[in-house]
Amino acid sequence: MKALSFEQRPLPLRLQQYLALTKPRVNTLIVFCAVIGMFLAVPEGLPPMATVFAATVGIALVAGAAAAINCLVERTVDAVMARTRARPTARGEIGTRPTLVFSAVVGGLGLLILHELVNPLTMWLTFATFIGYAVVYTVLLKPMTPQNIVIGGASGAMPPVLGWAAVTGEISHDALILFLIIFAWTPPHFWALALYRTKEYARAGLPMLPVTHGPEYTRLHVLLYTLILLGVSLLPFATRMSGWLYLGSALALGGVFLGYAIRLYTRYSDDLARRTFRYSIVYLSALFAALLVDHYLKS
């Protein structure tokens, strides 16, 4: 029996496949950090809810469009990796043209919402983030250098800055501190994943750090960047952006992360690397949640 083409499939199935292109789980963390930035940008009280809603929708749409481009560019790589081979582009279920049209429509709508209902600064910053992830990181950095995660991490660290700009119309030093936290978090987060996926990255021909420099070198850098992250995570308290509740949370969460990094360096196992990767997601979410709770306790 001949398989149905993508256009012949039931609409709910096609919508589900398009949704998969936006990487919903990754997008959720992006939007969460952006929303936290919106609330932290207001010294007292709540930000305008209409702005929060419009900015959240706009940022989510543009992030989804960037993810779709990433899926398209990396479809051959995704096809040989266990964690990504089920993506519709990797399976050949959605072709180049539908993916490009989807990304253009979704991304364009998101930028329009940001320009008309939020402010032009947020729209341009979000567009720059789109270019940084979909083009600079995906097309240029990832296949060319083992420092792809470090350099490309700048686009991934932008969500709280976008949220901040959406509410205030400007970028302050506090917003840049939030940027630095995610920027420092990105290398140990992704290199923990790369450590237990090294063979897959090598088979895909991607120059990830454990492929080019070996696992021990990568484990050392996970430890070093985790130490940097721990120091950077204390900046909100040092600059009086946050109070004691956040400080305690940052030290506790960072201490657990550091414990994982030390064990990863001294007695490595794939299972430990997998647990480190999973904890890193919990860490970032909990850290930003602590910032939000502390913010309203102070005000």
C-alpha cells in the first residue's frame, strides 16, 4: 500500500508534525526565561498583562520558526542520532518547501506581533536572536568548531533580555546579568549531553568537544564552566537585584550542579552524564523561579 504524502495526511497529524518542528520542550524553557525577564523588569507590582501576553506569543512564534529552520538544516544529522531521528524532517515526512513556508509564516507573524503590540526594540532583538540561532549557530558554527556551544550560546541566552526589553523598551545591566547566567549555563548543559552521545556526534560528523578533544578534556571543561556558572549566578545578589532567598537558592542549586560536575570528572559514566544533563534543565528553571519569588518578596 502506497504511503500517503504529507499533504494527503489528516489535518490533525499534519499540525502535530508542524508543532514538533518548533521543539516544544525547548521552546517552553525559552519562553519561561523570557517571561521571568518581563516580571523582573518591573521594580514593584506586575508588568502590563497585555504586553506580557503579546511578547510571550511573539517570542514563542519566532523561537518556533528558528527551531524549524534548525530541524531542516540538520535533517541528515538528526537522522543518525537517536534523540532526534523521530523529527519529521529527519524522517522525510515534511519537505524543504513546507518547512520554509511554515517558518516564514510563523516567524513573520511573531515579529509582526512584537513590532505592533510590544515595541520595535524587542522585535529587532528577537529577529537578531533568530539569525543567531538559525543561521550563525546552526549553519556556520555547529559544523565548523568545537566551540559552537560557547559562541552560539549567546543567542540561547537572549530570552530574559527580550522579556526585559518588551516591558521597559530598553536593556539594563540587570538584564545582561540574566543573559550571563544562561550564557555560562549553556556549555556544561550541552557538553553533558555530548559526553553520552559522543559516538552519535562522531557518526554525524559534528565537531563537538568530546569528539575533537576527547572525553576527559570535555569533563574538565564541564567542571570549569560549572564553577564559572556558580560565580555568575551570585551576581544578582551582589548587585542587589535579588535578596537572601535567591542567594540561598543559587548556592544550593549551584552546589548540586557542582557536585554533579565533580563526579562527572572523577568517576564518569554515561548514566551520570545523562543525569547531569537532566539536572541542568531543572537547575535553570529553579534558579529563575527563585529570582521571581525573591523579587516579589523584596518588593
